[in-house]
Amino acid sequence: MTLNRTQQPPFKQVEQINFVEARPHQLQNGIPVYVINAGEQNLVRLEFIFENSNWDARKPLLAGLTNAMLSEGTHALSSAEIASKIDYYGAFFQAEATPDHSILTLYSLNKYLPQTLPVVKEMLSGSIFPQKELDVQLRNQKQKLKLALEKNAVLARRDFANALFGDTPYGITATQEDYDKVLRDDLIAHYQAVYQPNNCVIVASGKILDETIVLLNELFGQLKSTGEQVSPDYTPHSAQERLHYTEKPEALQSAIRIGTIAMQRKHPDFVGMQVLNTALGGYFGSRLMSNIREDKGYTYGIGSGLASLQHGAYFFIATEVGVHVTAATLREIEFEVERLKNELIAPQELDLIRNFMVGSLLGSLENAFSHADKFKNLHFSGLDYSYYQHYVNTVKTIQAHELQALAQRYFDYNNFHKVVVGKM
């Protein structure tokens, strides 16, 4: 059969997306364990997720530093012994702190879990935060922050978060002076309050065996909760002013962040707003890219997004442009926002957006770990798997006039916070 390269191949719609759904378990002490069992490789990912309770605006570094220090020594193991034991079995772990959660993740082969998982237990129940290692961590992180603060994009991102959320876990940003105020006793107190069984969720993905659950229960199901968690106040304290300008006289580029507080994933308009966002700046063929990159040549990249956090959400537009076109870029961004309010999206463009969004969702489900990531989006948003069917149905069926109505309801450019670091 001869392939006719002048004829476009037939297009087939994605009709259904199958998820590997999480199966709930519970350890003896009540820790919930969600199992996403998939894959042929004998590899597992175990995520220990703790909510960032007991947050103190006067000590914004505690959650991140405490999590980063988990591998620096316990009652039974030194930092070198922790690293040696994990490396010997070809495993590795990651420590991650977000405004919502502190997470310790172990990647290990099934057959070595009896050797690697006890090390994680030591880190989560017996860390001692040695002063020497803490001093090194503080010195290194302070230096990293110093270097980061020389970048306009970093400054713009920090200013934008603070403009939207103010003095909350989502809005406050650490300074170099904050590193000088950190005390080992503060980390210990935070650790003892937050890293507790009654504040923990375990997500297990990969090839999960029955023995894995038994081992988790033996190691972690016997732990007792002793700390008390106090939830932070996430109520956003947005700034009154809408333009936040930091002049950098020697800058060659300006970093721009524009946006506003938005709805969370549970909101009935969230999926429709994701479609609208995709049209504006959510993929390479978006209007912002076509106008400001392709047509005007002001930037290498510009995009927009709708971020849903556990206790809040925001819409943003982000780019970096030459300082001589900063003002022009702001005008073009406003033009594209207003165009979505005043004109219907053409059927051909809307079809392209639909196909991109459904295809992206399907393409993101490449392995057990990505299925676990989708589950976490649901779990920490208080949703179930019906959300994704709703997502696909909405993307496929939402009409141009509905998107225009959403733009008119939520896109008030004059009320958007506009952060510019560089020159205007």
C-alpha cells in the first residue's frame, strides 16, 4: 500500500480515558494508604505526605528546612549512614516542601524495601537535626537565595505571590535575614508537631505487593500520635494597589507576572476556565504566543495558567521581554484578554484546543507514578474520579459563547495584579 503524503490522515477522537484508580487501605494507627498498583517493573514509589500545619509567618523557613534536614541524622543513623544504606540498594529519596505539604518520597525495588523502608522510618520518627549539619544547610540555602534574588523572574514571582496572598503560606517569601533567625529548637518543635501519624497520608504507586502493605503496617502502623496540628489561615490578603513595579536600571529584560485570585478545582467553572486559559496562553499555539512571540517577536516564551492549591487558587500570565518592549507587551496582553471577552472563539480554534487538552490528559498518564499524581490532585481537592469524566465532557462540549461568558465574568484586566521587575 502506497502512503499518500498529500492527504491528511483521519482524525480519531479520544472517547474514554481509563485511570488506574487508587485503592484505599489503612494502617493499624489510622494512617491512610492509597495504592495505585500498575506496571511490570518491580519498582515502587512511596510518598509520605504531611500537611504543613503549625505555620508561623515569623518563621517562614521552618517547613522547608525541616523537610530538607530529615536526611541529616537520626538517633540511630548519621547522615553518611543514611546515604550509604539508601545508595547501596539502588534506591533514592526526595524531600519536597510546598506551601501545602511536606513530602518525603522513597523510590526502591520491591525486594529491597525491607532494607530501605526502615531508613525512612528513622528519618520520619527519629531525626535529631544536628547543629553542624543545620549550619551547613543554612549557609548553602542562604547563598542560593542570594543568587536567586539577582534574577528578575524570581523577584517577579515572589512579588506576585505576595501581592495576591499577602502574609499567608502562599504569599510570604523568605529573606536572607530569616536564615539568621533559625534555631535548631524551632525545627525540632515543628518536626514533633507536624510529622505525626494523624497528619500523614501515604501514596504507594508502582508494582505494589501485599507484602508492601504488611511492611508499612509493621514499621509505621505502630507509631503513636503525640503532636497537635493547628491549621494556618490561608485567607488571601491581597494588596490594594494593582501595579507592582521594581525598577532595575541595568536590566536588559523585564520579568512580567499578571493575574488574580481564582477558583479551585472543585468550582463548577474551573474546567471551563482551563479551556479559556488554554486559548489565552496554555499551549504553544495560544493567542499570547501567536501574538507576542510569533507576530511581535517580543519574547521567546509567554504563557498563562490556572493553579489550584489545597486552600486557594490563582490565575497568572508570565513572560520575560526586552526592556524596550515592556510597555508594548503589557498592551498586547490586555488586548488578548479583552478579545476573549468581546469575540467568540472560532470553531476551528476551539476544536484545536479541545484536541490538545484531551490529548494532553491522555499523554500524561504514562505510568503508575503519573496515575498517582492525578489521584493526589483529586484527593487533596476533595474530589473523586468522576471529576476526570466531567473534565473530558466539559472540554468536548463547552461552547464559544460559554467561554466568552466566563471571560466576561472573571477576566477584569484592570483588577489584575501586574508585577514588573526591570524597566518600563
